Amino acid sequence: MSLPDENHVIELLKQVRQESTPPRQVWKQMGKERLIREAYRMQQTAKIKRVVTGAGSLAAAVFMGVWLSYHSPLKPTVDLQKTISPPAVITATPPNAIPSLPVESKAKPEEKQEAAVITRDDPQPQTLAPETAPNPIDRSHPTPTREKSPLEVQAEAYLQKKLGEQSKQFEVDHAHSNLAQGEVAFRKIINGIPLQENSAMVRISPKTGEMTLLLYPDLEVSGVASQPANREGTIDKVKAAQQLGSTLRLVYAGKKQPGLQYVVASDVYVNAKTGKLIGQEKAEKKSVAVSGQGKPLVLKSSDEVAELLERKLDIKVEQKAFIGVNPHGISYSWNDGQGNGVSVETTDDGAFLGFSQMTADGRKNHRETTYEQAKALAIAHLEKFLPTDVRELSLEASQESPSTIQFTFAPKVNGIPVIDHSYKVSVEQASGLVTELTGNFSDLSWLHTDQTAKTLSKEEALDQFVQHAPLELVYLPAEKGAERVLAYQIRRDSEQPWAIEATTGKVIN
């Protein structure tokens, strides 16, 4: 009996994707033998699941015994200034728990490197704690602009059950939550002013409904919480809005039907004491002239993908690709088993979406790449795939990590950036290797601009911004030992970035 051809395999994989969620990490899909081993492992896991559940229940009982003894007079004293403890983890599976349906979220929680133990076992009812009414004079704690999801309400109830009255000091932090993964973040309210970053997290398992509470350090450790918030000399919201409004710029926004909008920089803040912008350099987007060399790519087989890799990137693969189907389309992956591999992503129709690679030898015997060199390498690789009608890019952001620099570019049409049509390129600093390049590389001829349409001037947009911008006063994160900074920022609980339609003046929040 002959094996099915490649197109038939792809169709079968698409059918599987409709029935179950495929693995997210392409590198864990390498090789048919690994799939066979995975199936065998799942069978073994099913056999021992009852044993693991029993062991987990025993561990939870032991943990609860330690938790209940937290206020014991025999508890050793801990110097919070000198000792860093792991996160306080509180888990529970409510009887007859029904997992909540996850809600999509565009923001992921920030990574926490330190956490302090904060536990409490005061019995509390399951009902949701009522929200504390803000002081009518205190305008730093504005009314939320969005309704809470069922998952957030469930997390609030759990937080109230575990912390009792202390739970009233927290509010849902939608910007740092990941509702799709069952993670609801909370931020602490200190003297009526919230921390910008989240200081608690409730995780709800989508499968079992099990809930876990993590508590992170906050300003109480440094003694700031014991002092009244010093708001003397702070500027008012009108002046803060005028300062933030200076970062407004005209862009095309919207993934399906981009329209002209005025948007404000989301990662820039106003110092509430001095009125100066914090992170102003992040609002400045530099333009880059490019020469797109690519044509719309449609890849229908692993042979076509392999030919593209060799022709465009000088990457030669020998064996047939492992083909996988993910929520974005189709992936073609190769791995030699020695730490070298490459993967190419396409849409279901075969349109090229990008590639990523890793190499075991790329990090050896190479001089460290500078920021400017890495940017030049990123642009050079990007030009190979950019449509010929793209002649200018906007460098929207760059993020450096200990090993790589990631650049985010947006194409420009008539000098206006298309921010929801961006390209991302990662460059390894030690070797200068481009490890990842992703984006929508279709041409932009579908984006028609009406130059005769009247748009708001920046001054008119600024006036709208000052009148309607939902500002809030927050404590910004500070380096260890430094004083926290009071700053104004745009509320981050909106479902989409705050903006103004340039043609109608309609506020989008």
C-alpha cells in the first residue's frame, strides 16, 4: 500500500486541528517517532493519573497544615529586607468546580523575579467582596471603563475568600492578565493609588477549575504603604493630558480594514510632580528607507519551502520536513537532533508568514554584535521578503535581552505607518544570527488612501485627547532602594488602545 501524498497529509492535519488544539511549540513536534512516543506516554500517564491525584491531595493537606501555623508563636521571624522568599502559592479545588470559559486577552502578565510570602486563612463566604467606593475627592482612582469577565469575577471571589478584608486592597489588572490561559492579575491599591504592575495573580485551570493564588512583593516591604500618599505639588490631569497628547501621531490602525487614527504612545508616562514625560524616547519612531525585493510567496510543499530557505537564507536542509498545523496555519520544520533546526510558517493557503532557526554552533567564536549592526542585519534580512511597494519602514520598538535584540518595524504608506501590519526580527547578539523573522508579507496595494478626505489636525486631535483621555495616577516600578514615582498614564483596562478616528473625531476606547 502506497503512502499518501503531502497534500493529503496537510488536509488530514487540518481536520485534526478542528477537533483539538494542536501543540504550540513547533520544536516539540519534530519527527514521527516522537509523536509515537508521545502517544505511548499519554497512555502511561492515564494509568498513573489516579496515583498523582492522591499524592497531590496529600501534599495539599501538608501545605494547609503549614499555612494554618503561619501565626503560631513558634514561627521564626523573617527579615523581609534581607530575605527573599518564593511566591506564596495557595491552591484549592472547590467542590463541584466548573471551569470557566477562557476569554481572549491581548496582554500577558509580566514576569516576576521576586515574591514574598503573604498568607491568611480567615474563613470568608464565597460571595464576591463589594468594591470599595472611591473617595469623591480622590480622582486618581477612576471608574473602570470595561465590564469584568466571568473569569475575573470568579478570581475576585477566590481572592476575597483567601484574603478576607485584605482583598479590598486589590483590583483586577486587565493589562497584565492572560484570560486565555486562565490567569487573572491584580494590582495593589496603596493609599488610594494603584501600583502600575500587578502584585497578585489567580490562576484558574481551564480543565479542572483548580485555583492557585500567587502574591508578590509590594510597597509595604519598603515602608511606603505606612506613609500617606504625598500628592502636594502634583499637576492636574488636564496638564498631564496635554503632555501625553504631545505624543499623538497619525497612523493606519485596524487589521481587517485599516483606518486613519491618532494614537498616543502607550509606554510613555507623565511625572505627576514635575510634569515631564517619562520614556519620551520610546515615543519617537525613526524612519528607515528600504528596498523591498520580495514577491508574494505561496508555498504549497516542503520542497518549495526548502528551496526558499536555500535561495533566500543560504540554509540547506536534507531530509523531508515535519509538517504540523497550528492555529495560524501550517509549519514546516527540520531538526538534525544536534541542536540545529529551522521552521517556516505559512497560512492555510501557503502565504509566507516567517521563519525561525536555532543552531548549536552559532554562539561560538563570534564577536558580540552591536545594536546598530544588529539593526542593519535585521533590515537586510527583512528586505528579502518585503513587497516591492514597501519603500519605508517605521522602527516601532526594539527590545534587548541578554542574548537577543528584537526589532519591530511597521511599513509606511504615504509616510503613514500601518501599525497592525508589523514585522518582527530577532538577532542573536553573540553571533549576529537572525533567529526569527515574522510578519504579513503580502503587498499593501489593498490599502487605498483617500488623500482628499478631511482629517483632524493634530491640534484638533489633542483637544479631543485632553477632554476624553482616561488618565489615572499610579506608582511606577522603581529600582531596589529607589523611591517610587507618582505618574499619570492611560488606563490599561480598555479592550483596545485609546485612539481618535482621524476622519470623524470619534473616540475609540
